[in-house]
Amino acid sequence: DTAVSQTPKYLVTQMGNDKSIKCEQNLGHDTMYWYKQDSKKFLKIMFSYNNKELIINETVPNRFSPKSPDKAHLNLHINSLELGDSAVYFCASSQDGQGGRFGSGTRLTVV
Amino acid sequence: GNSVTQMEGPVTLSEEAFLTINCTYTATGYPSLFWYVQYPGEGLQLLLKATKADDKGSNKGFEATYRKETTSFHLEKGSVQVSDSAVYFCALKASDSSYKLIFGSGTRLLVRP
């Protein structure tokens, strides 16, 4: 059973489109995250939700909007996609903020 | 601010060689420290962690000791295998932040047979 699953695994889309990435965790964790990994493998946190409440919102363009319908799900919606949004997006979850389990990533390519 | 600095890769070793990947950090208070591993095409996996000074985290033959005096958390393994080829990330969670992990830039390890 996959602990943190995100879909789709690959996403190729044109500039200006709107797209969503979904994430689900079956670990019963109370906190979920979105991270962005750029082409140089640098990882940076974008958002974090704890029990459906937004607790971390880093300096991210407001074209990015996370949504957490329940504790087990955290989706990421991106409006008006730009070339610079191309990256691998990782969802993660943790309990009590310790470490975390990561999904296998969504490789977004904007053309 | 809080930050993590890792040695630049790639690190290329022969099988059974000794591995050290350096990691130093800057943080106020007493952060928790982590090593994550990312195998090709996969997400990050927690490799080991240490939550207080002088703690040693260990897993799968890897170990790292939390050294507050040198603000370091170097990753070591006595004998690497080809299957250890991956990108290794050092990370910290600041003591004043319950939820945010700050990652180093990652170090790619390539082990040749």
C-alpha cells in the first residue's frame, strides 16, 4: 500500500493553462506539505497544512493554491502556468512535524 | 536564518569504499537533523535522524552524529554498494518551527562496481 500517493506522475502542459496535482496519504498523519524541486535538485517547501489548516505559506506566487478537503488529502492547483513552474513537485506528510514521508513526485513540464 | 550546507557532488566511489558526505547547519536553539535519500525517479525517503546533541542516527549501514560544537551532521558508511547510488539530502527542523524542513542542496553519490 502506497503511503503517500500523488497524481499524476508526469504532467506536460502549455503556458497559460490551469492544472491540479492531487495527493493522498493513508498514514493518519496530521500534517501535509508541498515541496518544489528545481532542475538542480534544490528542494524548497511551498505549503503546509495541519489538520486542514494552512500553517506554512512560503513566498509562492498566488497562482499556486493548495486545498485540503480533509486531513488525508492536499491538492495543489496552479493557474496560468509559466515556463518557470517546470519542476518536480513533492507531496509529503508527517506526524508531529518529525521527518516525513514523501510521495514519488509529479514532474511538471510547461511548454 | 536557518540553513543547511552540503558538500557539492557528485561523489564517485568504488564499491566497498568508505563514504563521508559533509553537512553543516546554521540554526538557533536545538534543531532536529535528518538525512534523506532520493533514488533515481523516486521520492525522498527518510534515511536517519537525530533530535539532540551527540545523538547518533543509523540505518542500513549509514550513520550520522549530531555535533553541536561543530554544527555538523556528516553522513558516513563504511562500505558502499552500487545500490547506494542516489542523491542524499541533509535537512533540519528548527526548534521554533514544528513543521518546516529546510533542506541542503543535495549530494549525488555514484558508486561504481
